[in-house]
Amino acid sequence: VQLQASGGGLVQPGGSLRLSCEASGLSLDDHAISWFRQAPGKEREGVSCISVPAGTPYYADFVKGRFTIFGDNAENTVSLQMNNLKPEDTAVYYCAAGTRFRRICLMDYVYMDFWGKGTQVTVSS
């Protein structure tokens, strides 16, 4: 299983970025994909999750209304559209998937077994 995250960069406050997570070795039809982030000196935290089998996306409170997660089954890719970015969104963002409850969105890193390499998001003027 490989998860390849991309799309990070430097953006001004209020700006937008789209992150992508390309999955190989697993199918979006059978696995939920979650996004996590980790800022320097802080714990890794769940940001958003989508499960195609379950049909409902999940968002952490601090990104609701600003971030949108969606999947492309044909490309086996999950994207995270991030709008109205704030300096506190600065972090390394990771996509992840689990095996024990693979179809359920559990935005807790203890349930994740596969991680993509992180992509840096920096929000600064």
C-alpha cells in the first residue's frame, strides 16, 4: 500500500490550496481515507475523512465550512480543498488509511496503518 500526498505550499491568509492523496494497493471503494496534520510542537490531529462506502465526509470543527474533502474513484485519489486558510492551519499534512476499521472514518491516528509522506502547508503573509 502506498499513499502519495501532494499539493502543499506557501499561501497568504485567506488563500486556498488543494491537497491530493493518490492511493495504490487499496481501493477507495473499500477504505476510508483520512487527512491529519501536525504543527511543530503539537500532536498529530485529524482534519477530515471520507469513506466512499459510508458516503459521509467528516471534518474537524476547526475546518468546517472552509475545507472540503472529495474522492475520485477512477483515479483512486482523495483531495482536500482548503479555502480561507489561516496561519494556524500551518502544518505538515498527511493522508492515511487503516485496516481494522478500514471502511469507517475514525480520525484518530492510532487506527491508521498506512501513511503518506507529508506535504507542508504554510500560511503566512
